[in-house]
Amino acid sequence: MRPVSIRQWSPWGLLLCLLCSSCLGSPSPTTAPEKMAGSQGLRFRLAGFPRKPFEGRVEIQRAGEWGTICDDDFTLQAAHVLCRELGFTEATGWTHSAKYGPGTGRIWLDNLSCSGTEQSVSECASRGWGNSDCTHDEDAGVICKDQRLPGFSDSNVIEVEQHLQVEEVRLRPAVGRGRRPLPVTEGLVEVRLPDGWSQVCDNGWSAQNSHVVCGMLGFPGEKRVNTAFYRLLAQRQQHSFGLHGVACVGTEAHLSLCSLEFYRANDTTRCPGGAPAVVSCVPGPLYAVSSDQKKQQQSKPQGETRVRLKGGAHPGEGRVEVLKASTWGTVCDRKWDLQAASVVCRELGFGSAREALSGARMGQGMGAIHLSEVQCSGQEPSLWKCPHKNITAEDCSHSQDAGVRCNLPYTGVETKIRLSGGRSPHEGRVEVQIGGLGPLRWGLICGDDWGTLEAMVVCRQLGLGYANHGLQETWYWDSGNTTEVVMSGVRCTGSELSLDQCAHHGTHVACKRTGTRFTAGVICSETASDLLLHSALVQETAYIEDRPLHMLYCAAEENCLARSARSANWPYGHRRLLRFSSQIHNLGRADFRPKAGRHSWVWHECHGHYHSMDIFTHYDILTPNGTKVAEGHKASFCLEDTECQEDVSKRYECANFGEQGITVGCWDLYRHDIDCQWIDITDVKPGNYILQVVINPNFEVAESDFTNNAMKCNCKYDGHRIWVHNCHIGVWGGQPRETRVGGKGLHSLTLFLLHWFCVLPPASASPSPSASHHPSPQWVCSPT
């Protein structure tokens, strides 16, 4: 067809063409858009076990053949696209390393890269259909939001038929009635099948089977049981067997991963010559309840702990950190799976792993990354016994830190406490159940001295995450029918599993302020901040300055000098100051914000700034036996994002009365050359000392972890120079506070550094002096 120039059209013809688009061959605007051709001919399904209907291993049928997707370079954006292909609105997460079991057949896609806006997975970049260097141990899965797309047609989606599987396991005590101590460690093994709970035949039952069952129930090990007693008992009872045979290797994280033989409906004889399987588990140190269990734990050799979990809201979950050459570091999530996670969980006294977390789901660490590509069989006593790769700087970043969620014993502590009157299930007045051997009843807790540490325990006990606030007054919440105050004087360290492990007045209730108005309340949150001081920078920037008194009027006004400065001959003379820079990182999963809003910040005319927190940091010089000989403090006159990681944008800036805080993935830098960034050591005699820095010392702002808020350095002072060395972040232990601050019930931190770990990333030369509060630093010490 010859092209036609618009110039050849008459005005009437041009108008007619505009009114009727068909003359130029354009489709009608009312025609519904067709689905992208890339998805035609593809079918999708979720497979694997155990899983819910909206999660699983992603499988794609192409050219009549089903296959999987490799987890290399897989992201949440790719999961969004796949969930929409499956008819869900969006993805809430994704899994790697064949969490839902390895698939079979082809691996259709590898190095899948999506932006998240594609209409079909075919529009995403990849190595091409069927081009992969992966195995099925690297199959990717998705977790979709349980919300279907309106009008979605399921014609291209296949739901895999789930075979009969074991969903849950429990131990039922064979003897005894009434209230039994929890957790249950010995009893008949029962499995929950789709039609209810059933027992397991003990024919062929092995120690490996017991090991897997105990791991699922939150116990690290098992012990032999008196089978003769239970067989004698079984002869007098009727049984309902659902499982005929179980064959575990012992490395499985779930009984459903073992070889299982189920009874058929038409089986006439069940468990001939056998009896119900019985298991006896050995609890970890946190859950030893009987005197025999506690003695058994104490008799074990107590070696140095070389693995720990950080950043988790509950026991048995967190970012995995390992100790190497006296330095704590993280683990890269490459090839991280349930077997490796289970080794960590059992090493720490928990059961097998419930989840192996990737992508820094428990927050990013800081400093070294010690391990990568950890490959465990599941039988190793320690993560260090597993084959692994010695990591280099290019291999991994802290955005790939591995984490775990372990199986925990059921203790029932969440049933002994509840929240009432709140606007959501995550907040309310705290009510506790008491009664002992008598009738059980609910009562309130006196709000005197109630604070963040107590709230941390309540939120943990209820499984509601982290503490956001501990409230001493709850008059704005409905008290309901519970009006009796039954507990007072509650003091927690913050590490307890339940409120009844905290110190309190016992049966004698003494409350300074009576009435339901002054009862304890909490606000819990699923996320929290986590501050960590860059200890190497303190060591690198410490020096002594003799500063004239006439330059310290503002510092004296803000109480940044020693008491002897009040009697000094102002403005003559000088004060000797130990100066250093402090760089405070937020490694948590929520921004660190001042407790008080901007309307209550205090203006300080001398320095010309607002204080959002009266005391943000404590600086102390201690003798080797812990006696304080000099102190300083820093008010949070400017909490802001000085620098951030590459993929994080600054959100807080102090200029022009801006919002204050520290964003996740950012850090706030207090340089050595600003006022009050020092300790006045004028009165300190020459000798060996300890420099201690404590962030957020009064727990005014909730964090996921207060144990890493303190740093200590060794100091040698000869009267003219000071040598600061061996700076470490310390793990807090012992009682966390002895005094109260300002009569407001704030906690005063007393830290004992029982263990140490170094954070020593490389840093370049020291900065040049500047008079501004937050000048652009001449060095950047990245947490990755």
C-alpha cells in the first residue's frame, strides 16, 4: 500500500479520519488489552512441603515440561512478578536453597532479574530458557500475600496435589493428670494428620527418629527411654495409629522430610507386635525445669561460645554471628539452608531450625563477614565443623547476612499474661494470671518504676516482637472488669523469657500511686532500632587538648565539665580534655527516633540548638576495678543521618529545626572537635584506666538489643599523653541498673562487659578540624 501524505487530505477528510481511527488501521480504544505474549504457553504452580496455599516452590511448565527457577540473583521484585502470574496481588517474601524441597526436571530460569513491574516473567532478564548451571538444591520459592487479584483467571495456574504429610508433632504424657510442668520432655509421639491426631507405631523406631522429633519440639537432643514400662502401659490402653513406619537419617529439620509409611483406610491390622512410639528429649539450658535436667546441663563441659544470635525479638531467632580470632562477624547467606541453620540452633541449646533466613532479615551486622557458602550435613556439633569458604571482601556484603528461627519448646508462658484496653493487639494494660494452687484470677501491675526493660519481657512473652514503650500510666485505656493490682516492684534485666522470672515484691503489693490509672502498660512493635558504636574510630581519633576556660562557657552551661570547674578561676586557666570522635550506626530494622516530639525539645541559646534527648551518651573514665574517676555526657542536640550506605537515602537533618533521628543503614557522626565531645580529665592522675562509652544509657528509646550499647577501651595516661587501645564493644551482663534518674522511672545502665568482640574495619587518615557539628567526614568507615 502506497503511503499517503497528510497534505493530500482535505480538511473534511482529515476530520473524518480523526473521528474514525479505523481509517489509519488503529485499534479501537475500547478494545481490552491482551495479556503479553511472553506469558502465553506458560503455566505456573506452587509445589513442595510443608507450605501454605500461597507459598511454595515455583514451577513453570514450558513446551509441556515442568521445571523450576534457580535462586541465583533472585529478588523480591522477581517474586512480585511470579505471585501476580499465580493470581496473587504481591509477594511478601521469597526463599532460596530449596526450602520447600528440591524439584525435578528442568531448571528453566537462572539469574532471573526483574524490576517488579513486568506483566510476565518472560519480560525479565535471565540466562535464557533452560540455560542454567544450578542444581535443584538451589530452587527458588515465593511467599505471596494471601489476597487474590480481582477477576484473575486460573487457566494457566496449576495447584499441585499435596500428598499426605505430617503437619505437627507433639508429646503426650502417658501418666499423670492435672497441671503438668511445661515443657513436656517425655511422652507418646503423636502426629497431626488432616483428619486429626494419631499415634506412631514404634516398629523400627530409631534414635535418629527421636532426634528429629525432639528438634521439631525445640530440644537439642534426646535420651534413651524405658520402653518396657511404656509397652506394659500400652497393653491396658487403646491406640489410634496413623503412621506405620518412620525412617529418618537424623539430619532432617522436620519429620515430613523423613521416609514415612502411612496406614491405609482398609488396613485391618495396625502395628502388629508393636506399641506407640515414645520419645524423651533433653532440654537446653534455657528450658531445664527439673533439678535433674539442670544438673545434666551443669555437668556438660562449658567451652567458649563461638556462635550467637543478634537482633531477634524472641529467643532462638536472630542474625547469626560467629567468633573468629577474638572477633565477632556474620555469615553470608550463600547456600544457607535448614541444615546449617539447625546446627546453629542445636549448638545454642534450641531445637532444629524452623527457618533459614537470608537477605539480612534480622538486620545487618557490622565489621567482618567470617563465613560463606556454609554446607552442613546437619550432624555437626558446631557451625565451624561444616565445610565453608574463606570469604574475601568482594564475596559478600552485610545485606546478605544469614539468620535463623529455631524451634522452641512450648512453655505456655504466653497464656499467663495478656493485654487489655489497647487500640490494637500490640498494646494495652498488662494483666497477669495468679493463683498458684488456688483458683486462678487476673490482676494488674503497679506502674511504679515500670520501664522499657520490663516492657521488653512482656512483648517477648506474648510473642509480639520488641518493646516500643513501657508505660507507667494507662488511664487512657479502658480497664475493663480487672481492677485489682496484684504485682508491684517489678524489675527485669530485659533478657528474661517471662515476667515471673523478674524480681518483684511477691505477694506483698506496695504501690506508691494507687488506682487503675497508674498501672503498667506496653506498646509492642514488630521492628526496632539497634545502635552500635564504631569502636575503632574512637581508638583512632582520641587525643588530649588543654582548652582555655574562656572558650568553655557554653560547655559549662551544658554541664560538660567536671565539678571542679565550678570553682576554677574563670576565665583564666584551662581544662584538660580527652577528645575523640564517635560514629553511631543504626543496624536495626526501624529508625531511631527521640522519645520526645519536637514540641517538647529544649532550646539551648548558648550553642544555638535543640536537645531532643537530655542524655544520649555517657562517657566515663574508670579504674581497672570499675571506680569512676571522670565522666562526661552528650545530649542529643543533633541526631541526624551524617552518612548512609549506598542504597539508603538520608531522612533526618537537624538544620532549620528538622526532624531528628538515625535511619536504618545510616550513621550519626559526632566529631572530636565539637563542644562536649570529650571527657574532662583535669583531675585524673597518671595511671592505667578504662574508657567507657554507653549509648542510650537510660533506655529512653527502645532498641532490639541493648547488650551492644557499651564500648570499653584500655587507656594509659602518663600525665601528658594518653594511649587508647583495645577498644571493644562489650556484652552486657548482670543487673542492668541500680538507680533511677530524675524520679521518672528511667533506667540507669550499669554495664559489665563479660565478653568482647572487635569491630575493626579499615579506616583512612584522621579528619582535619572543623568548627561545624557535622562536617563532611574525611573518612568513611562503612559497615560493609
